[in-house]
Amino acid sequence: MALNAYENVMERVRAAAERAGRDPSEITVVAVSKEHPVEAIRELYDAGHRDFGENRAQDLAEKAAALPSDIRWHFIGALQTNKARLVRPVARLLHSMDRDRLADAWIKGVGLPPPVLVQVNLAAEPQKAGAAPEEVEGLVVYCEGLGIEVRGLMIIPPVSDEPEDSRRWFRGLREMAERIRDHHPAATELSMGMTDDFEVAIEEGATMIRVGRAIFGPRQMTGA
């Protein structure tokens, strides 16, 4: 990873925030380090970055053990219930809470579980994880009833070559979040936007973006 790539992403974040009349400090950049080695993460850590995202439980556990303890790890992938025990002790935030059974697994362990975002499958794509729109508020209530703090919502929009195509999904998630906050005021975070569309996401209210390729380049740990 070249540091100038990271700096370029941060400048694009600042510019997008300013276009939307927002403060860039409101936006957390999660550097998605999946399939990249510990050395690449350490280079970005040494430059001052602290928020990193992984999507495989075993990779997260191994990298967390090898890197400084003040890294804020985000788990951003679909999580099997039997892998929750690996992620729970390490993650600062789970972006992919999507069903009651996962909430039941997430609560198991010592102390309070880390907070979560509810992943929403707004486009009803059968190949993707995420709660259906009509299930979201019920899942928020279920999580809160177990003592799990729900910080907000997350979305992965349909794949498209045009960043503008994601805008309708980002806007839809923001509008859903506004409705949910009427009864769940702590649900303020919106995790949306990746390498190809994060500027549109910021314009539509993202508080967290998940950027991998634009920072780290092509994946390196093939088969990991």
C-alpha cells in the first residue's frame, strides 16, 4: 500500500463532505484490510490510522493478535453463529447483524457484547446477507432486549459500474434510519459506501465508509 493512495482517499472524503455541507470529522474511514498482510496494516497504522475492517473470523482473530491493541477492528462480513465467539472478543463494532440467531450467539460470552449495526438487504438480493426492510425494526428491538447496543444500519447496494446507481439505496437506508431513530435514538450510524461509491454515500449521509481497494490496492492473500 502506498501512503499516497491513503492520503488521496482521505482528501476525497474531505471533498465529498464539503460538497454535502458536512464536517469530514463526522465520517469514519474503515480501511478494509481483508486478504492483505499484517505488514500492509502496520504501515497504515504507523501513519496514524486506527479503524480497520475484516470479513473472516479467523483472519480477524489472527491479525488482531499480531497487531497493536489500540486498533479499532470492525467486522464487516456475513458472520456464522459458530464463529461469533472468535469475533466478539476482538471487534469494536459488528456491521453485519442480520438475524435473531446471530444476536443469540453474539450475547454469549464474558461481559457486554460489542455494539452492532443491523445489515439491511434493501434490494432483496437473494445472494446477499441482511435483514429484509420489514424485519429491521423488529431485529433492533430483539437485540436491545438482549442487551446488545444497536448503533445504526449498514448496507451493501447492488453491484454497478456507475456510482450514481448506489444513491437510491443509500438514500433509502438513510430514510429508514431516520424512521427508526424516532424510537431508537442511539441508532445514529450509517455504514455505507465502498471504494467505487463512497463519495456518493457521504453525500447521502454515511457516517462510516468501508474502503479497501482504493487504499490497499488489489488483494494479496489469495486463498486466505
